[in-house]
Amino acid sequence: KQRDWNIRRGGRSSPESLTIFGIPNYETRVTLQMSDFGLDGIMDNIELFRIYTKICERLSQDYGMYILSSAYGYCGKDNDKGDILKFNILVHPKFLTYIDQHGQSHMLPKNKHRAKVFELVRDTVMKILQKTHA
């Protein structure tokens, strides 16, 4: 039997689907260590999952980010790396902007997109953790 490995099995990816419908998007991954927030090993798996869910909801509401379900997007406890939050994110480019000295909004250059998404995710995580672990 010959096998054609180019045949697609799972349909289109989320970024492809959005592009087909004319919706621009930027996809990236963000990994945060809970030790960066002073909370490594403090939460159990259920607490970690609840925090992760709140963060995903907030990113969706505040920035229209779409958190992809994948093997990459999850929270977890790892003995070697500590507690982690991982996100596979789609974001509309309208949130990838900066304000100049005249108060006008401009698109960030593509090489700055990842840093901007990381900043938005990290700020959101900090806000939620301050409310829940203050």
C-alpha cells in the first residue's frame, strides 16, 4: 500500500480558517514559569487549572485573543521545570500597536509582535494572581 502523507486529516487549522474568512491574525506561543511570580509549587493542579482558565477568559475578553487547544496550551506541574502556564495564542493585529509621543497609535513592526503578546499575557497573569493570591 502506498501512503500519501500530504493528505490532510484534521481539516484546517484555526489560523487558516480565520485567514480564509478575511480575519488577520498573529499566532505565537508563550510559556510562563510560576516561579517568576513567586508561586512555584504553592498551587495544586486544580488551582493551577482554575487560574489558567481565568487567564484565558480574561485574554479573550480584554484582547480578543483566541487560545488554541493543543498539546502546547496547558498548565501543569513539572518536577524539573516547576509549575508552568503555556499558551498557544491567536491575536488580531489591531492589539499589536504602540502609542507615539503625539498620542497616535501605530502598528508594531512584525519583529516586535511576540514581545507585545508576551507583555499582554504576563500583565494579565499578574493582575489575576494579585486578586487570587494577595
